[in-house]
Amino acid sequence: MHNVQLASSAVRDLDKICEPDLSRLQSHILSLEHNPRPQGSLKLKDAIHRVRVGDWRILYAIDDKQQTVIILRVLRRSERTYKGI
């Protein structure tokens, strides 16, 4: 079981999201605690992964040695979603 942590950028992203999307995203974030590589997740670069939740993307890093998942960003899919990764 992994420990899920939110980066400050992810907290800011989640603060801007309204219901019902927020509830769906939160449940997916919590599910990463039990399975950090769910079906449909995609490895982007090094230890950075993404999972789709409707029009939203959860970008996160996995540290298997520390048993930690760090949520980096929660963004709506657009042309700029993956820039700077």
C-alpha cells in the first residue's frame, strides 16, 4: 500500500474544481493508494504517470522505494496539459 501525497500545485488545482468532477477525482486519487498503476494509466517520463478521469488528467509520480505516490497536477485535458513535464 502506497502513501498518497498532494503537491501544493495539485492542491491549488483541486481548489478550482467544482462538483461532481471533484468527487470523481478525489476517489481516483484515493484509489492510487492501493493500486498506483491502474488499468489505463500511462507512464509519461521517468517515474511520472497519468490517469484519465473523463476530461481530467491526474499527473503523479511513483516512488516504489518509499511506497509513495505524489500527485503533481490535476488538469483538464488541453494542448498545454503535458507541456513542461
